[in-house]
Amino acid sequence: MAGREKVGGDVTPVRFADGVLAQIDAVAGKGKRAEFIRDAVAAALKLSQKSVPASPAVRPVLPSSRRSVPLTEAQRVAANERADKMTALLDAIRLRAMTAREAAAELGWPELLVAKVADKLAAAGMIHFPRGAGVMVAI
């Protein structure tokens, strides 16, 4: 019977903010929470060893073990481009709160692209809109 690779080693309880586990389940799929968290931690540790600081939470975690079909080169490039856009917008919002129009002007992107990327960052719990009127603030 085929199944996941047995994982041994250290065990630690982890507390998450309300709603985080629901977001993980929505992204990872039913019964894949632990695998998703292990993959995210492994990716964050790998990125922390690089000399160039990056926003590890927005880097794609695309291990081939979670996919039945390996990614094509075009899919890998597209995933990296999406991650780069998310990183660029998140870095800009970390400097100061701004609207989608302000972010579009600062990054040189269409407002629609900023809105789509902001929606993904908000769904991931990385930005929020506390002041209303579309003002984005990094968490």
C-alpha cells in the first residue's frame, strides 16, 4: 500500500492565531496539514541559509511529492514570478501603508494586478485593511 513517507524525529506543539489552521487546510487540502507545515518550515529554513533576505512566507512551496505530475519549467517560472510579485508588494507595504493606486504608481504595475496580488496576500494573512478605503497594512 502506497502512503506518505514515515516521518520521525522531534515533536512540538504549536499554537496558531485563530483562523490560521483553516487557511492551511484550505490551501493544503484535507489531511495534508502536517505535510504542509513541514514543507513550509523546510522552505523557510532553506531560505534563511541564503545570504539575500527574502520574505519566506510568500515563496512557493511546490515539492514534487505533493503533486502527481511534476511541474513543467513554465509552471515553475510562473510560480516564481507570482512569488516575486507578492514579495515586491509586501515589501512596499511594509515600508508604509498605502492604497492599491499608490502601490501601482510606486511599483509601476496596473492597479488590477496590485488588487489581485493584495487579495492573495490578504488571504494568506500577510496584509489587512484596518482603515478601510482600501488602505493596505502589513501584518
